[in-house]
Amino acid sequence: MRERVRRVVESRRFQRLIIVVILINAATLGLETSPWVLARYGIELHLVDHVALYVFVAELLAKGYVYRLRFLRDPWNVFDTLIIGFSFLPTAGGLSVLRALRVLRALRLISVVPSLRRVVAALLSAVPGMTSIVVLLGLVLYVAAVMGTKLYGAAAPEYFGDLPTSLFTLFQVMTGDGWSDITRDLMDTHPSAWAYFVVFVLVCTFVVLNLFIAVVVSAMEEESREERKAERKDDAAVLAEVAALRAEIQGLRQALADRVPS
């Protein structure tokens, strides 16, 4: 029985069914944000939502039945369990805001689709390499914010009035959101302010942020190499088994040939 359930759970058809249920559930949760749709089809949407939840629970129970303790050793199974667990939190009274956590079920698509799992694994493996870059970015932001507060605090208090305001302004400039407008406002009283912003944008946007991209790309390439190595090991193991089977069959044939009288 357990072997039969395992074949069903690990089959491609079952995985595709779960993907379809996740997409349908995500769509219904999005439709619930429309007051008109909710007023007209609210009962149907809630029914679909509950059916999807029962399907997810049945899937987790089937996996737990098949894998037993190995179920908890897989981080993706723990991730799925936590996501589904949020759906059973009480939503009455002051905890009604927890109903919004149901949309987290859409994140289950990450654990179901192998390509998404590889991307997330690569991002997680890149976190240690990002630490030094985050420290560098924070240091550059702090130094630039202190300079901006001292240089332009009196002229533009709405942008550089104090250190927190300067940090927020520079973060906005780093994202490229309206930094030219801020620069032009300051240039009315400080014509050389453009140099300060140009240097900051060059350092943060074109250097530090590109370092983040480089670390992530490097981690994804490393993840791809590890996956290819694992696939080659699996292929080598399969070929070794095939070779052993062929040798065994050949030995049996030879033994039968020796037993048959000439």
C-alpha cells in the first residue's frame, strides 16, 4: 500500500495536479480582493479555497505516510507544512488579519517546480557572500548621509534635515527614483551638488548593486555545476548497475551452456 501511494505522490501527473490547484487557489485569492466579485461569487470562491486547502492537506498526509521521518528531513516539506499551517490559524475577532496569510499558499509553487527550487537554493547559498557587500553598502550610505546632512541640511531640510531623513533620501536616490529632481532642487543653492549625487549613484548603483548580481549569478552557476555533478553520478551508478546485470546474465548463460551436454 505504501509503495502504491509513493508511486502516486511522485508521479508527474500528481505534481502537475498540485501545480494546477496552486494556480487556481492563487487566482481565487486574487479575485477575493475585488468587492464586486466577492459579493457576486463569494460562496463559490470560498468553496474553491476550501477544496484547495483539503487537497494540500491530503498531499502532506500522503507524503508523511510514505516518507515517515524522512518527511521532516526535507526542508521543502517543512516549508509546505508551515504554509498550510497558516491557513488553520484563527481568523475571528482581532486575528482576522491572519486571513491575508492564506495567499502564502501561492508560494508552494516554489517547492513544487524544480527550476524555482534551484533558484531559491542558489539565492540562499549566496546569502553568506552578500554579507560583506551589505556591510559595504551600509558604510557608503552612512558616510554619504553624514556628508549630505552637513552640506545640504540647511538648504534642503526636507531631504537632508537630519541623519534618518538623509539615509532615506539617499536610499531613494540609490533606487533611481526622482534623484534628478532632488539634485536640481539643491543646485539652485549649491551649484556643485551634482558632483555629490553623481559620485554616490556611480558607487552605489553601478558598483555595489552590481556586486549583488555578480554574487547571485556565481551562486546559481555553482548550484548548476553541483546539479550536473549529481546527475553524472546518478548516470554512472545506473551504467554500473547495467554493466553488472549484463555480466551476471552473461555468467548465467555461460553456466547454462556448460551444463547442457554437447
